[in-house]
Amino acid sequence: MKPVTAGLLVAALAAGLLGCPTLVSRSPDGVGSPTAAASAPAVTREQDSFRSVTGCEVATTRFAPSAPRTDAVVILAHGFLRDQQRMEGLALALAASGVTTHTLSFCNSRPWDGGHRANAADMRRLADRLGAPQVIYAGFSAGGLSALIAAGEDPKALGVLALDLVDDGDGLGAKTAAGLDRPLIGLTGEPAACNAQSNGLAVYAASRQARVTHILGARHCDFEAPTDWLCRSVCGADDEGAESRRGDIIRRSVAAVGDLLGLPAQASRWAQGGAVSVPGPTVAAPSPRSL
């Protein structure tokens, strides 16, 4: 599989040469305030690992709420050549809302090959290990593509949450979405090199049960919490609205998961956020700036 964008290849090479900086814990709203973190419901973390379908090691983290509201779990994937810590803000927020969430660090992606199918298989393998009766697969960028593939192959899947999803160069996501018989909820940013000029819109258009919300002004890095210098250097520096958008994305994501789970309070918040139905095969733009 060819790399999606030149920008992501630059990021991959930089990651390989320079490594990733130490990450800080973030509060569920993405701001990282000690006061906000202290006021959030108790969430415990447990690290683990398992063998990938290809034999490499997949690191995982379980974010468990003190009072779970459901037996279902969310399996949350990071973007291309990133790691699970980049999804920590959303994982904390989901757990604080009462939904057990598992993140994982893929081990099959390479700068020249995203390994999307193997990553999807590892998401399903994690779901099987957990023994959860129902699963929501979620992911950012290329992780959203792997989440989509995993959901299409898992009868326990309730649906998919995709954050600024990026399809591969062969349209794997659109082909998968066309056969998906479960809800596909997407949050999208502005078209740019790092999201392949919003090529995820074609994925949503191919789905029979897609709902899309466009986050006005959002850059690709806004969908990570926390993000870092590497993403910002390749995909654009944060502007003064970045933290506000990041918090909005997390809130909408939590509400979308609640909707998929049938949790009324969160379902209403998702509806107030302005979800838009996208009936395939016609591409329906969430806003004029999405094209």
C-alpha cells in the first residue's frame, strides 16, 4: 500500500529518526488542567500487551471507569505511525463518561505501508481477548480506516467512530464502507495534505448509515489529544482556537459513542452538535468548506 500523503511520510521519517517526546497526561476535555483532571470521575489505567497477528507486540492501555454504564467497550486507534498516547485525552473522557476504553499502539505500520488490514485484525484480536459482548471501533486518521475494517468483520461491532478518517490510495475505506451494515459516525476537519484533502468524505458517502459533522477550522492535529511538535510541524501549528476545537471534538466523540450505545443524555448532546446524514453514493458535504 502506498503512503497516503508526502506529509505523512515526512512525519514517519522524523518519528523514526528523532523518536517521540515524553507525553503528559491530559484531562478528559483535552486542556490538561490539574483542576479539571481532579474534578473528573475516577478512571483507572492498566497497561498490557499481546501478540499481533503478524507476531510483533501490541501495547495496550485499559481506561476503566469507577462506575461503568455499559458492558460494551470502545477500542480506540491512533493515526499513521503515531502511538496510543496520542488518543489519551479521548480515552480518559470516554472512561469518565462510564465507557471502558482500550487504546493500542500498532506495530505493523511502516512509512511505505500502513498495514491497515493487519492493524484492523489486531483491533479485533484485542476485542476477542477482552470478551466484551459489544464493541465500538474508533480511530483517528489511518486508525479510523482500521477501525472501519475491524467493524466490518466483527459481528459484535455496534458501529464506528472515525476522526478525520484518511482512506488509502486504493479506496479500501470506501469499498469497506459500502458493505458495512452498522452506523459510521465521522468528525471531519478542513481539507489539507495530512487528511488527503478530506478523502474520507468519499468513505462516508459510500456508507448506508453514515453521519458526519464538520468541525469548522479543524486541522488534522486537532483530533489528537495530546498532539505534539511532530504533528504540528508537518500538518500545521496550533492556532488560538486549537484547544477549543480539540475539546469540542472530544465532547462530540463522547456524545457519539453514547448515541451508539443508546445512552440518552449523550445521544441528545450528539444531536445538538449537528450530525448530518450522508446517504451513499452521493457525497453530501457537511459544509461548503468541506470540499
